[in-house]
Amino acid sequence: MRITELLTKETIAMDLSATTKDGAIDELAQQLNQAGKLNHLDDYIAAIHKREQQSSTGIGEGIAIPHAKVEAVKTPAIAYGKSKAGVDYDSLDMQPAHLFFMIAAPATGEQTHLDALAKLSSVLMDESVRKALLEADSPEEVLAIINKADDEATDEESEITEDPAPINDDEPYVLAVTACTTGIAHTYMARDALKKQAEEMGINIKVETNGASGIKNRLTQEDIDRATGVIVAADVHVETNRFNGKNVVQVPVADGIKRPEALINKALDTTRKPFVADQHQSSNDDTEKLSVGKAIYKHLMNGVSNMLPLVIAGGILMAIVFMIGPNAMDPKSSEYNAFAETLWNIGNKSAFALIIPILAGYIARSIADKPGFAAGLVGGMLAVSGGSGFLGGIIAGFLAGYLTQGIKKATQNFPQMLEGLKPTLIYPIVSVTVTGLLMIYVFNTPVAWLNNALISGLNNLSGSNVVILGIVLGAMMAIDMGGPFNKAAYVFSTAALTSGNAAPITAAMVGGMVPPIALAIAMMIFRSKFTKEQRGSIIPNFVMGASFITEGAIPFAAADPLRVIPSMMIGSGVAGGLALLFGSNINAPHGGLVVIIGTDPSHALLTLLAILIGAVVGAVIYGMIKQSPNKA
């Protein structure tokens, strides 16, 4: 697929009027929306901002490539914009951005689309292409420049499909792996920057890309054996155990674009301490050092993110069953429905039954890579059967992960002939056995007691205590709208639900629904304080709020955090407290309005009243303290 099948005249804005980063993002997203490329403009903008929070897509050299791979995209597309004055885009070289390419990829992007997007990232590394684009005065000129560069890139790819290894074993040979969070732009720009620099230095290099379309130009064992050094420029996990004993330089993907010469020189420096694959992090000084707290949070969130699809799918299926009848899944009940029982078995007895093992398994994998996964799964299963529940699952994940790390370190000096047996026999047998024994004989009993005490305490909450719980959990859902506080409240609430107490998830869901609804109401009441583009998101915000998608409020929070966040916290806290005061009892962890009606029909109106009151409170507070657009 050619780049110009995605970049068209309809998606080109020759003269951007924006003077800020947020303004440029909004203007380019509007260009895509007007061209019919998006399903939901606000969802797409939210996804772009979420990507920018990870690292700026201002790559330097006057270029910014904001991008997102999300369901809000209807059709794969590229928007182009040019700013003659330049926009401060937090670029890697601290220079203004003049050329903007906004990439919109569907959540399930086809291979051909992804290849075209990757090719765009490559052609922009050519200085002559950038210069020509800066001088172009019409969409037709822009398309002609890109078409020519596309032809040249295609010719280069057809000449050689894989980077060659040096003919002489004594020649320096550098390997690299590049990977960014979306696998679309930075992955390939880092590749091209490293290759270009290596060519200028006369160094042989081979670069493996871990992109959205899979691994390309994969490094072979022969490559690794012959390599002088390895550069891992990645913002996501890549397999590094294969580089054991090599000189490895580990840095964020942005460094691959920004300082390729320094990275190559370090990769050539044979005096550096070799990488030890059995440690979670390299001993090299380029590896980002995480504090203990950040490391624990990272591993925990890896487990949570992988369990969430099971939570959502299982919860919504359970809600559907409750809508059919409170006892529709029970063969002994007069309400029995065979199809409802089937859905219940899928949602509750299958999806929900896997939550804790998957949580534990992916925590362990985050710590110890693949060797830790099996022990984590087994530890999670034993937490379920041993009654230690969610807390036991978290302990099992960390136990299995760090135990596996210890086993790997203890066996690092084993004879070379046993290397092949380590991942297939030694690691799984030892880690699964020891994790299982420790869970059964050491952790399950005290953690089960603690778990039962926590649930008993929650069950005994009444009056003002339960209202306070609702206020705290509701407010936490609105502090960072998908960040650490939000996730902590949600994980705690889901854990309580799996143990039979629905009060926390009730407060969390109600609190999480408030921010998008509150902002929609604020835009209706205080119309003059919002732009026409912002008011266009009123209906999407109502829909997102009703669906328990708190992240719908992120664009507003990102643009005006000191006013949005406090007002939303107050509104969400009020809603959470009122819901528990009213006796609401939502028995599913996700789904919003559907599960409120389906799992707690007797309190549905009161629950909706709590949400409405909280949303109005948040809307009025924000509307009163918000500045008008011309004063902001």
C-alpha cells in the first residue's frame, strides 16, 4: 500500500492556525474527522493525548508525528499540517515543530496499512524530503513529494530485505532492537536514525523492529554470536535474555532517534560490563533505574491490564443474566433459563474464574519474562483454591516472578550443555514446585484470614462509615481518570466483588461514570465558556459516562487540570457516597448503565439519581470556576 492511499487532499491542512501543542492536535484531528476517517473525535483525541503522556511524538528536525491505534478510527489515514511559525511541541531537540503528520490507525489495523505508516516514518528521516515539504505551497505538491519518496523507499526495500552481516568476522557488528508503545512511528524512525548513523560511521548494523505488524528483520542466533554490541531502544518489553553476556545498551526509543551516534559508540565499547540475562534489568548504566515502588506498580499494572478483558467480559455477561432474572442461572429456580445458565457459566464460572490466575501469571511474567508465567498461573490457582483470593493472587505473582529470577541467577553458571534444558525443564519444574509449596504451606492461611477479615469488615460497614467509603472510592476514580489512583480504587473494588461484597465496586463505578457526564452537563449549562468544538462532544461524553469510560474526560483534564480534576473529584465523591447511602448494590465490575439496571434493578433509579446529583455538582463547580475561552 502506498502512503498516499492514506494521505489524501482531504486530510491535508497546508497552514495550521494553532500556536500550541494541544491546538495542533485538535486541528489535525478535526481534519481527519471532517474527512470521515474517525468514528469518535473525542475518543481519538483522548488516545492521542494518552500517547503524548508516555513521551512526546515531537521527534526533532521540525517534525511531529502524533499517532494512535484505537477503535475510534473508522478508516486508516494520515493527516498532514504545516506551521510556518512553528509550534512548541516538546520535541526531542527542543526546537519548534513545523511539519505534522497525524497517524490514525484502527485498533485492528491491517498489515498493509501498518506497512504504509512505517514507510512514512522512514521517508521523513530524509532531509531533502523535509526541505521539500517546507517549501510546498499546495496539497498537490505535498502528495507529489511523498509519492516520489515512497517510490524511492520501495526501490530500496526491493533491493535488500535484510541487513547483511559483515563478511569478515573481525569487523565491528552492531545489532539493535527498536520498539515503541504503538509500534507505528518511533519504532521505524529509531531504526532509520541508527542505520543512517551507522552508515556514516562505516559500521555494519542490523536492526530488528518490534512494530504493530509484528517483528521484522529478526535477529538470529548467528547475528547475536557475532555482534560487538546490542542497542535496545524500546519503550515496551522486548526479549533480552537472548543477549546474555553481550555488551547491551538499553535506552528509551526516543534516544535511538535523538542520539544514535552515542548509542553506537557505546555498543562498540567492549570494556563495558556485559549484560546479565538473569537479572530483570541490565547491569549497564543506560538501563532506566526504577525505584522499588515504581517497579512494584509496573508489575502490578501489567497483571491488572491483562486481567481487565476477563473482568469486563465476565461482568457484562453476568449483568445480562441478571436482566433475564435474578435467579435465571439456577436450575432449581422458577426463573430458570437455559441460555442464561450458559451465559453465567461463561461469564462467572469461566471468565471470572481466570481473573486471579491471569493477574498472578502476568505479574510474574513482567518480573521474570516467560519463565515466570507458569509459576504465576499455578500460584494464582492455589490462591483461589486456598481462599486467599485477590490478595493471594498478587502475592503469588510477585513470589513466582522473583523466585524465578532467583532460580535463573542460581543456574547461570551451569554447564553450557544444560542451556537448552533451563527454559523447558529446570525453570518451570523448580519455580512451579516451590511457588506451589510456599503458597500452600506459608502464604494461603494467613492471607486467607486477612482476606476474610477485610471482607467481614466491609460487610459490617453501615451508616456514615459506608458513605465515607463511597466518597473516598468515588473521588479516587476521578483523580487521574485511568492512572494509578483510579486503578488502585478499581483493583480494590474488583477484589472485594470477587469475595462477595459489591459496595466498593458500586462506589467505584458510579464515581467513574460521573466525570464525562459532568463535563457534558457543564457544556450545556455554561455554553459560552466552551468552544464550539468542545460542545460538539456533549453527546459522546454522555455515552462514555453511561458506559463507565472515565477516560472520556481526559482531554478536558489535560487542558485544564487545576479546575477539572478537583471539581470532578467532588462530584464523583458525592455520587459514590450517595449510591452507598441509597443502598445501591451493583454486582458486576464493568458496563455502566447496563449493569446498573441488570444487576440491581430495585435500586436503579436511586443509583441514577446519585450519578445525576454528583454530575450536576461537578458540572456547576467546574462551570463556575472555568475561564471563558478568550480569557484562558
